[in-house]
Amino acid sequence: MDILSRYIYKSRFVLLLLVIVATLFLAFQIKIDIDNSLKADFSENDPDYMVYENFRDVFEGGSYFIAILESENIFTYEVLNYIREITEQLEYIDKVDRVHSLANANKIIGSADSIEVRPLLYQLGKDDLSIIRERTLDDEIFADYLISRDGRYTSVVVVFENMPARESDRLIQQIEHIVKKSSPDNIQLYFTGDGKAVSEFNRYTNQNLKTGTILIVLSISVCIFLLFRSFYEVLIILINIGISIVCTLGFYCILGFVFNVVTVMIIPIVTILSIADCIHIIKYYYETRRGRSNREAYIETIKYIAVPCFITSITTAMGLLSLFVSRVRPVRHFGIGAAAGVMLAFFISITVVPFLLTLLPIPKSVGGKKNWTSFLHCISSFSTKNYKYILIGSITVILLAMVGIARIRIESNQLEWFPKNSMFYRSTRVLDDHLFGMGSYEIIVNGEEDGLKNPDVLNKIDELSSDINKLPHVKKVVSVADYVKRINKALHENDITHYVIPDSRLLIAQELLLFSLSAAGRNELQSFVTPDYSKGRISVKTVAMPSEILVSQGKKIEEMAKSAFLEIDVQTSLTGTLYLYGLNHKYILESQIKSFSLAFVIILGSLFLAFRSLKYGMLCIFPNFIPIACILGIMGWFTITLNTATVMVASVSFGIVVDDTVHFLSRFRKEKNGKNVSTSRVLENTTVFAGEAMIFTTLVNVVGFLVLLISGFQPTREFGILVALSLSVALIGDLVILPANIMFMRRRFKL
């Protein structure tokens, strides 16, 4: 290591130049593309997502924005005319595929031998209001979709093309502006839909990206200044952070990854973790600088600090990289990007920080050393004298945590991640309570050409729809069978007894032909059946549900669909947003098990190899298992769910918490090496020297992660508080439990 340290010193100007060139190059690669759509959660070759994409291409083809209008009486001329005006304006917006509202809803008006399909508000006069009300509330297709049963709520559904985040956000702002600008005074507006949800997630992403990063840097700067009492150290660390972030973002963008509410946490992770190496380098450099030249201090610092810093960086990177096994794409991309960022931050710290330190004078004091020394002496004395009680207490904590771990539940329903007082959450609850609900399962029915004109098939679809409609949480079920019944009823002068599927295949074909003669009718049918009548959808609208319920509900619906067509040559498949949330539920559980197991094996394996010692590797296990057990236990006890952000906590935390263990044991070996001193005395010296930097880095890291509490995105807040807690517990583990463990094992391990 001595040769390498001298080489790095000799090449310091060249290395600094390389860092500058690399930073400039990577800076030009940065392109912040945001994607919070459902597509961002799944791999492009995921077979279940491919089925969903195919369904959207055939039947839907876009994202939804839903405006809900509440009024004591929807059926006034003022309100209905307002709905007609905004519908016409929305239809002319570029990228909008179609608009559904009472204004353009197709009403079937029939006689014994013909039907007429025309918009509900085709004639809107003050004398027509009672007729419009009657026709609206009498139509089963409209009920709970375009109008609530009590007539107080109506929806305007805008379907628009999938597009980049910036364009989508601008389009939604344009839609909201049109809906708001001429709204009557007696109307309350609510905005929801999957497109609106994505827009809200985009807002949180930008908030975390900009405001969050600035606040983290500011809070950390204040914290560092209070610890070091020097602007120079703050400036050095800020320079290091800036270079590390630029290089990480540039590398991430080169990989072709996009940002979302999960992956944007790469920035705070790299910001916070890059500081740890800086603090250890600064502390050791100032220790060796006294009585030595800049050159000697530089070489000695690199010689001692490079190996433990490399080990801590590689173990942290391994913990992050273990997330690569996740089937949730944002989690996987976060792991890759953050792991690369941590390693880049290490190489930048080793190159930049010692170089800048050589330009500074020797400080008179660093961070109130006498006070810290006295405090650390007390901690060391406590842990070495009471090591048996400490270990018994630690085991008790683990047992309590295990009980909490058994209570952890998974949550993949994105609505649960919004603040309960947010306008989007409240709007979605209005949709759930009074109209067709936010969630949807889609049953795809596949048969032969014209198979969906077969009365046996349509009756099976109708029976299945009726059975599903009786399930809890289901708000509305719509299929081509409902249109056939609707047309048949209209052809029999709206006699309710004819709201059935005709027995004749020829009659069904004729009725569907009559309906599809108009462009409006044809377009409406194409949302539920293909032109050749070989494939159709049964759309199951539900309220937003916790993921545990939606998973069981999805299984139930899938079983019902398969059993319904056992006697008919028809195949069914299940998709829809709730079905995909259910898959995410499974993927999140798999991610937790696989990623943490992989992180545990790789990180501990790396520590065994790094220390080249079985006994030192084994000493790392117990104190680093405790913080992970604690945070998982806390999740269970305090009902913090496992979601796309918190699923990363165990792997990320485990990769970070071993850092201080490495620094502690590295110093312990140095203090122990060749000295005939008692273990308790070695632990005291180790705690006093290494403990100060460990406390500094932990305080800074905890402050940085706690800044994530400002996020409006619940999983981000939970991620921040859980990682901060794990680091706090880990500090106790390294300063108290690790020395106690060493004292307990000192004779067996000959320490």
C-alpha cells in the first residue's frame, strides 16, 4: 500500500485533471427524463405487462384524466351546458384521443324495427331537462360511470396518448384550466385518474430532485460546519459532493435509465454517503499532519484510509447492487445507479479531498476533541465493563424485532402513498364512493371470429359479470353483453323485460349492426369488442384497495373467469391496473427476500476477504444484524408497509451500517498489532480515535436522510426515517455492542 500511496501522490495532478475531464464529459450526458407511469415499474419483456400493453392497444390506447363534478342538481341547463362546452373544447386538444361525458354519451332511442344512436345532449333546452334526467338515470351503462345513482356527481373522462412527462404534465394543466375557467359557482370539482396520478408523482419527483437535494446539501453543510468549525472543510466536502453527483447522474443517463419517485433517491444517497469518506479522510489527515509535511501527511492518509474506505464503499455498493435481482424496474435501476455513484464518490474522494487538504494550513483544533474524548472514554468503559448485560439486552431487542417482522404487510396500491389530505387522494375517494372507482381488472375473452355474437358466449359473459358485481369493493362491470341487452331493450320500446340477451345469433348480429351503423355507436363498441367479434373485454371497476385485498380479489376473479367458460371453447386472461399492482405485491416480497439475502452473503463475504480473517469477519455479523432487525421490526410494530421504496431499506442499510464496523475493526487491528496491551485498553484507544469520526459521519448521514421527511411522497419519507434509524442503531452497535462482542469473544478468538 505504501508504493500505491506514493504513486497516487506523485500522480495527484494528473488524477485531478482526469477527474475534471470525466466530470465535464459526464455533465454533458445528463438528461433528466421522468417517467412515473405504470410502464416504468415493469420490464419491457415482462409477459404480464405485455398482455396489459396489448389490451391497451386493442381497447383503450391511452391514459385517463377524470374530472368529477359535484352539484346538488346536475340536471340544470347551466350545468349541462357547461359540460357540453368543456367536452367540445377538450375534444379539440391535440393528443386527446376521446372524451366521455354526458354531453357526448350515446343514448339509444329505438322502435320496433330501428334504433337511433345520438348524443344524450343532442337537444339541450330548458324544456328538455326532465327527459334528459330520465334517460340518463335509466341507462345502466351511464349509471355509476357518467352519473351517480343519486344524480349529484358526474364525470368527464379524458383519454389521451402516452407521452413524455413534461408534455403529459402540460396537457393535464391545459385540461384543468379548461374545466376550471368557466365552472359554475354551484359546482365542486375533483381531478383524478391514472394520468393525474402520474402527474402528481412527476411533481413529487421534481420536488425531491430539486428542493430535496438543495435542503440536504444545506443541512449537511450546517452540520459539518458545527462539527468542524471551519468553512474550508465545508467547501471541500461540497466540492466533492458536487463532482460525485454530476458523475453519478451522467453515468446513470448513459445507461439509458429514467427518473421516478424511487430512482430520484439516488441523489440523496450519493450525497450523504460521499460525505462519510470525506470526514474519515479529513480526520485522519489532520491527525497525521501535525509534525509532518503535506507530502508525508498525504501519503500516510492514503496508506491508512484508502483500504477501509474502499472496503466500506464496496460493501455499500454491494448492498445497493443486490437490488439488481428485483423484478420492480425502478428498484433495480436505483440499485445499479446508486452502487455506481458510491464507487465513483470513493475514487473522487481519494483523489480530490487529500489534494485540497494540502492547500490548507494546519487547523488549531478540530471539532472540540477534548469533549469528544471524555465522552468516548465513558462509552468504552461502559461497554467493556457491562458487556454481558449489553449482549443479553441486544438478544432481547432482536426477539422483539422478530415479532414485529412477522407483522409486516406489503402495499403496492399507489393511492395509499398519497397524503390523506391531498386533493388527489380526496378526489379519488369521491370517485370510489360515488362513481365507478379508481381500480380496474380487465378480463380478456378470446374466441373464434364472430364468437362474441354467440348467445351462449354472451350469456356466460353476462352471468360472470353479474357474479363479479356481487363481490365486495366492485363498483361496476361492463361488457359487450351489456350493449346487446341495451340495444335489445331499445328495440322493444324500453321494456325492462327485454333487457336480456336474445336467443338468436342472427338477431344479435342484426342488433349490433344497427348500433354500429352510426360512427358514435361503432366507436363505443370498439372499446369492448374487436371488429371481428373474436375478442372482447369485461371491464371490472372497483374502489382502490389495499394490496392484500386486491391480490386475493384478483385471484378470485381469475378463477371465476376460467370456470365460467369450461364448457365453451373460449379462453380468458386477466389484466388491468389492479392486476399489475398485485404482481408488484409479489415482486416486492421477492425483492425483499432475494436482495437482502444476496446483500447479506456478498457483504459478509467481502468483509471476510477484506480482513483476511475468519474471526474478524464473524465479529461483524452480530452488531450489523441488529440495526436491520430493528428497522424491520419497527416497520411491523408501527404498520409501515413494504413498498417500492421501503423494500430497499434492508439492503441499502446493511450496505451502509457495516462502514463504521470496518473503520472500527481496522483501527482495532492497528492498535492491537504488536502491542502487549489488554483488550479493554485497545478497545478504549480504538473507541476514542475511531469513535469521533463515526459519530460525525452518522450525525451527518442521519440529518441528510431525515431531510427526506419533507417529501410529499410517503414511501420516500418512510425510506428516509428508516435508514436514519438504522444508522443510529448501527452507531450504538459499533460503539457499544461490537466492543461488548469483542470482550465476550476475546479468549476464544485470542483478541
